[in-house]
Amino acid sequence: AQSVTQLDSHVSVSEGTPVLLRCNYSSSYSPSLFWYVQHPNKGLQLLLKYTSAATLVKGINGFEAEFKKSETSFHLTKPSAHMSDAAEYFCGMRYQAGTALIFGKGTTLSVSS
Amino acid sequence: DAGVIQSPRHEVTEMGQEVTLRCKPISGHDYLFWYRQTMMRGLELLIYFNNNVPIDDSGMPEDRFSAKMPNASFSTLKIQPSEPRDSAVYFCASSWGRSTEAFFGQGTRLTVV
């Protein structure tokens, strides 16, 4: 079955420290992978995407993610957290061309000063 | 483009009433998705369309839910009759192409009392 698993439901960091949000996927195909961010009472905004080009993908606001096929992972990182990064983050996958975008259950990122 | 437009933004209705949620996708997009977000279940795919044709409705929870896309610029999600457990935020999203990211609307917060 095709699925996305976000390994942490909640991550807490201090401002200025690195951020790591973990995402594993299960797919029999070569998927496209995405990270979205959702601020309170807002829709989802795309942070970055992997669509079989470079395995290290850079996104907006200093975020990046690395596609590792051997580990079936697509973890999201940022070198230095900012207070404005506090939000809900969703990892998503289109496991085959023409399929729907499916998501993990989300990770809440808290940033303390 | 104004992005994906959903209406209404908030809906409060009594149990047993019919509820219709509306979505206008981004012009030129050929995929449209309906999602439901709850604390317990996260972001669930309900149904998606390609070129106005429903492709997969396996996520629709029961016969009380129905969705239509009469043309490329409009879709509806209807719940009849509504129940308190239908209370959630419903998102519409659209995309262009078979592997690209989806763009989300601001969502409709539905409360059934």
C-alpha cells in the first residue's frame, strides 16, 4: 500500500537551533514528494517538492529536504529555527503520475525563545 | 490568479440539514481534490477529479457525502443529512499535471450542532 508516515507528531526546538522533521514513505513506484506548512486557520502552503530531479531540494524560508530512496525517507531540515516557523507541517506524496496527493498525519513544530 | 477559492469560509448548521461547500480551482488546472481535516484523523483525501471526471471517491465516508464537478471552474461537496461528526475543516485543492504539487484553498470550517 502507498502511504506516508511522519515519525513525530510534535517537535519542540529553541530559536536558532536546527529543525528536523522526519517523513518516511511507502510506494511501489517512483513518487513525487512534498512538504507543506499550515499556519493556524490557514490553508496549506508548499515549502518544497521532489519530482525525480536533484535529491537535495531547497525550498522557501531556508528549508530543505533530502530524498533518500534506500531509506524511503524525505526529511525536512532547517539550520536555524525562527519563531515564525512554529506551525503544522505535512509531508505529502503522489505515488504515481495521475494519482492524488496523500499526506502524513502532520508534525506540530513549536519554537521557544 | 486569485488562487483556489472556497466558500463559505465558515458554516454552522443543525444536524440533519443539507450542507453544500463550494470550490473554484485555479484556472487551467486539471486536477481537483477535496480533503477533510480533523484532529483525530489528520488530512484525509475524500475524492479527486481529473478533467471534471471523478477518479477516486473511496475516501468519501458514506452515502451522505457527494461531490460534483459540472465544469472546469466549479466543484461542490454536499453533505445530506449532516451530522455532528462531520464537523471539520474541508479543503479544496487543485493542480496542473500528473505529478505536480497541489494548491490549497483557505478551507471551510464546518460545525454541525
